[in-house]
Amino acid sequence: MAEDPEAERLDTPEEEEGGPVKSFLEHLEDLRWVLIKSVVALGVGILLCLIAGNYVVSILKYPLTKTRAPHSGGSQVVTVFFGTNRLGAFPLSPEQQSALALGTNRSVAVRITPALLGTNQVLTWQVDDHPALTERAQSIHVDLINLSPASGFFVAFQVALYGGIVLASPFIFYFVAAFVFPALKMKERKYVYRGLTCGLGLFLVGVAFCYFFLMPLALAASQKYSQWLGFSAFQWRADDYISFVCKFMLGMGLGFEMPVVILTLVKIGVLNYAILSKARRYMIVVNLFLGAVLTTPEVITQVIMFVPLQALFEVCIWVAWYWERQDKKRAALQEAEAAVLET
């Protein structure tokens, strides 16, 4: 008697089930809709960021406002304000510090105000220790400028493109997952879900680490190095700044994805604890190279980026060791149970 195909399908364990069987043309049709929906999501994200371009630019400029100004030596620096405008920062010589007696703070905010002296209008100055003004005096001062009539439109599109990718990426991942997941077994889906969750978390941690901590150091070092070479560093091209900030954060986020890739290779048997241990010296060179490529060309930010990347690799080594240990314990237990059953 012939077996019922439907009954055989129902008896198949859930872990072995994949998605519905489709022809090659049906898969192409599904892929076409994935691409269409992804492009639409990206277009909507770009449009929203074009409308809110000034807010996106403010977010990208935040690390610049929180960057502390690099001061050389022990000289006192006076930052001069006229109203809400910052006129400039001026280092004082030891003689000037002694003559002006502005206090012992390294950064001093001085406000210029108009006043009447008899019948004459004169400008007076006084030290202003307001916390907000003091913070502005200690921060880096760089103007972002456009150097051509079309630059403003190019920068707006550049900002909208980067912002649109960020806004659309969750929807694009969802569309791709909906296309791929039906072909996966339940066990494979479980590992994919875990990898995506951990990968997203590590990516956000890398971006946040770059945005709040590494980026201000890199920007301060960039201005300091330009001044050391004898160049003015108080004006940067807006498109160069935005491109640098976005690529820097993206590179840092992708760098933090390394544990997901390595541990996935460990899970499928391509790598193991012994291989990772031997590769430690090579990963030191690789992480230093990534620090040199993804950051500004100076040592401090390269080392700061190298440390978390190398720490994540060390975590991967210990996780691989733990997994191997658990597998050996599980195998030994199964052998012991098999020996008991044989006797």
C-alpha cells in the first residue's frame, strides 16, 4: 500500500520543515517585490530626511559642539564673545597672563559689551564665568561652510541619503528576512534571530561609542594637528565633515560586528578555540590597521579604537573555549550513558 504524502509531511518534525516549495520564477517574483519594497522604504526615508534636514545636521554636528579645544602647553586661553557670537580664542603669553590677572583657569570667557564713557561710545570687556559660556569657551570652534552655490543642495542630499539609510534599514532587514526565512528550518531561524539581535546591539554600541567618546577626540586631534602644521583649522567643508562623521560611525559599528561573524564561524565548525588562540597576534595587527583606516591618522584615536576591538576578540576566544568545554562534557556524558546501556 502506497504511503500518503500528506501524512508523511505531517509526520515530519517541525525542525526539519522549511518553507513552501516554489518554482524558480516564483522566487524571482518574490525577490523583485523585496527590491521594490526596499527601494520604496529607502525613498521614503530620504524624503523625510530632506524635509527634516536641519535636525539631521544638528545631530551630526553634536560631536563638534562637545569637542574640547586642544590647547598647547600651559598657556591660558581667552575666548572673546560679543553678544552670542564667538570672535575667537587667543592664547596668552606669560607676561600677558601676569598683566591681565584673569585667574588661574586655563580657559577664560571674556564678553565685550558697548558702554557710554561720558559722551563717547566705547567697548568694555569683563570676565564672564557663566557655566554655559565657559563650556562654549572650552569647546572647539569650527565653522562648517559651503564653497559653491550647489554645495548646499549636495550636502542636503548627502545628509538625506545617510539618514534615509538609517531610517529604512529596519524595514529593509524585515523584507529580506521575510524572503529568506521561509527557506530556513526552525533551528536555523533560532540562530539567525540570535545573531541579528546580538549584531544589532553590538552595532548600536559601536556607533554610540564613536559618537559620544571617540569622535570628539578625533576632531580635536585633527584641529590640533592642522594648527601644529601652521594651518588655520577654524573652517571645514560641510560635505567633508558629514562624510567623515557618517563613515566613521558606520565603520565603528561594523567593527563591533566582528564577534557575531567569528562566533558564527565557530558554531558551524570553521573556527575553534585553538585557531582563534593562534590568530591572536594577527588580530592585533588587523585591529591596529582598522584603527588606522577608520579613524584620523594619529595615534590616540587609533589606540582607543583598537582596545575595544581587541577586547571583543578576546571575548570571542573565551566563548569558543567555553563552547568546546561544554561540547566535550556533553560528549563524555553521552559516551558514559552509552557504556551503561551496553552493559
